[in-house]
Amino acid sequence: MKTLIQNCLIDGALQFVLINNECLESVTPFPQEADRIIDLEGKMLIPGMIDLHTHIRDLQQAYKEDWHSASSAALAGGVTTIFDMPNTVPATDTLEHLMEKQHVAACSKVNYGMYGGATPHNLEDLEEMLDEGSISGIKVFLSASSSNEVVADENLLKQICALARKYDKPVLTHCELQDCITEHEKMYHGDAYNSVMYHGAIRNRVCAYKAVELMLRISSEVKNKLMILHVSTEEEMQLVKAYKQTADFPVYAEVTPHHLFLTEDVLKDAGNYGKVNPPLRMMKDTEALMNALLKGYIDTIGSDHAPHGLQEKQKPYREAPSGFPGLETSLPLLLSRHLQQKDIPLDTIIRLTSTNPSQIMQLEKRGKLLPGYYADFAVIDQHAEVVVSAEHFLTKAKYTPFEGFPLQGKVVTTFINGKEHHQKGKAIFHD
Ligand code: DOR
Ligand code: ZN
């Protein structure tokens, strides 16, 4: 079955994209023979987002999110592949738990991968999961954050890194040191501090910096692939930059759209909806991250899609869980920034959301618009003007600190392995 997509805007030129079953066959400025035709009428076509950082929940937390709702949200946000974090209930810390998760994930409408989660006592389980070949990396939390176990022992961290290296897989780290956070918590313990406005002081930037420093030191010894997740401060970025310039091991840096586009100021309106770990920081941090991104020091943008129940988020600050959904907002926020402010080039967005994530995870034939690659695309109506409105989200988590943000550009269709999925009321093709 061959499908010709005509009038696609790719790299600023109108092109014809030929899909042969699951894969892209050619991108040409002239038409090709096909069984059917889809007309994009000049809309943009880009490789779909490969999101290396999502929390899909399901299992005992299906009320927060499940694979059906998360993958529907992914389609709506132009995300064609999702990688799921292991801090689920049960956690993905044994082969048995991994298989349970694989079972519920089978209904996913988008491609997916999974990580194994390190605990203080599961090295052998991690090896079993790596051996079996179905985890894409090892996630390590250096501090508590939504139902996970903390690993802080330096020796154990070294062993985890060595294990990942043996299997040529990355270690993905949540870098905030728990002891450091606990120390800062003592300074803000009274009722007067039971407000999300203190979140950044408690989960202090120093704690993030120390954790990044520790992991970089360990990985420079072990020489494993290290991915520092959600870099949030200027100081972390400077350190990562310095290592990147000299390191003889692969060090990757991820940023999230919220650490790039929001400061803690938004908490005045968003309250706990903007409570996230690591916390939202200051203007000098968003500027440093943007600068680093434009200079090539950031490797990936991950959504850190972290859905929770609305009622949970409406609890007082200390009881409310951290995190908010991101699958439906990440790519639109980035594209809007490109279309409106024009400061992030489109090829940078594609590199950070698709090409690099594919390379880091060694995915075969994904992340580029090349012959033989899987036809995983996002189609964007670049003229549409929309406003972020959580009540219309397909994730179960219907809240966001980006509520009311005006955006230019809208994902209208997402192709997964050659098959198109239209967003509600936006049929744009004819046979
Ligand atoms: O805010 C966060 N939420 N940070 C994390 O590290 C975990 C995540 C979650 O799973 O809710
Ligand atoms: Zn996360």
C-alpha cells in the first residue's frame, strides 16, 4: 500500500512524501505513483517527537493515567514514541514487574520504550532486565519524587553505571541530592512555609548542582553513557558544558519545556499545578538554558509528562504530588516559539525532539525524514492560533501551568508507522 502526501512543507519547500506501508520511501519535489493521496495543503510535516521522558503510570495508578490515555495525549501532541519511567506502582525494578508493564502497554497507540529503575538492592534484577533486552536504560533517582526509591550510595551508583556500560545503555539521572533537600526542609518546616512558593528554596538549586557534580564524577570514572535529566539551573548547565567540552565519555543533557519557558513566578497563579521536581527556577536560569540550547549544549527536550489526579494536586502544598502533564504541550510550545519569536530554528527543534533521542536510544530508522525510515510524522497547521486549555487535554491530568498560553501552530495529524491519526474535527485528507 503506497500513500502519497502532497503539498507538505518540509524545510521551507513544498514536497511530495511517499509512504510504502510503514516506511517513508521518498521525499521529492514532484509526484509519485500511489494507491491514495493525502493533501496537506501547505501544512508543515516534521518527524514526530521521540519523548525520552514520560511517566505513563497505569497498573495501580491507572486513575492518574493509563497507556490508552497517555498514548492518545501523545498523538494529540505530535509525539510518536514515548519512553516510560520506572517509578510506577509497582516500580519497574524486576523482570516480573517489567513484564506486567509490557502487558498493559500493549494497547499503546504510539511506539514506546521502557526503563528499568535502580533501587538500593536490585542490581541483579537490573541485569536480568538488561539481559532480556527490553529496557532502554537505567533510571536513577538521587532524591525522592513520586513513589520511587532513592539511590545515594556512591559505590552502588558506580556499580549501576558499570552495569549500564556493560550493556551499552545510558544511565538517566534525576539529579537532586536527597540529604541536601532534607537539610533545606528543616529551614522551612513551619506552617508559614506550607506554600508552593517555597518549593524552589526547599528543593534548593544547590542540591541539583551537587547531584550533577556527583554523577559527572562517577561517570567520568566508569565511562558510561550518562544522561542528566531536566537540567534546571544555570550552574548545572555550566558544569555540564564544561564536561561536554573535555569528557571522554558520552554525557547528554535534557531540558524540559517548563524549565525553558517558565519561572517560579508562574506559581502565583498556577499554585501546585506548577509544583514539579526539580522546581521551576529564575529568569537567569531560563535564559542560560535557552542560550545553551541554541549553542548546542543540550541534547534532548523531554516532556517529563507526570500526570496526577486533580484532587491530589489541589491538596495543601506539602501533600500535593509534583509533576504535571506535558505530552500535549511540549512540541506545540516549541513550535510556537519558533513560529512567533523565531529564535529557535526548526532544525534545532527536530534535532532535540527526534533525531538525537533516536540516536541516544539507538532506535533503528526513526527520527529523520529519510528513505527507509519509519513514517512517524507530526503534521502542523502553522497558521492556526490556539490557547492552551487543560480541559481539552486527552491525558487524564486536566491541569497545566501553561493554562491560557496563546500558541501559534497546531498538531492536526500524527503518523505512526505510516498510519495517520487525525485530531478531532480536523480531517484534512481525501482519497
Ligand atoms: O515532578 C516530578 N514528577 N518529578 C519527578 O521526578 C517525578 C515526577 C512524577 O513521577 O510525578
Ligand atoms: Zn520525570
